[in-house]
Amino acid sequence: MADRNGFVFHSKMTSRERKLRSRLNQIIRSQAMIRGTLLYRERSCGRANCRCAQGQKHPALCLVVSENARQRQIFVPKFLETEVRLWVAHYQKMRKLVEELSRIYLRKLETREF
């Protein structure tokens, strides 16, 4: 059962709901997250005597994000790659939890079990 503000009473939640909400809360409170997709690219630096001028391009990791209906690519420096990969993974984990909770509440609405 929920009150007027949408607050779900703890006693009416299933154990699965409580577990999902707890995991979601832990991620949101304690872990950085970022929405985006990581893209591996190879690029040239432009120096004439560099190995990339002969075809051995430099590897680069970019974060692709959408803002105002436009996509941006943001270069991720080598020293931040591990951290940015974790941020993206945390966002994906949070998104999956929200989707699962949404399915639970949709079923409750359909079956009138609230």
C-alpha cells in the first residue's frame, strides 16, 4: 500500500522489493556513476614523423554521451580509464535495478496487489 505521496509502506513490500531497493540505495549513495557508452577509437596525432603517420594509430577511449538530443564524445585520459569504466558500470547496474523495480510495480498495478 502507498500513501498519497507514493511512499510504499515497508510492511507491504516483498523481500525481493526490499532487496532491490536496498541495492539501489547503496549504489546511489556510495558510488559515482555516469550515463554514457565507452567507445574505443584509433586516431592520428598529426605529427609527420610519428608512427601514426605510417598507419599505427594511437588507441583512445572516448565516453559518448547524449545532451540536448546531440551526441558528444569526451576523451578519457589513460589514468582515468579504470575509474570511468566503473562509473559506467555503476550506472548500468542502477538502471537494471530501476527497471526490475518498475516491472514489479507494473505487475502489482495490473493485479491490484498493492
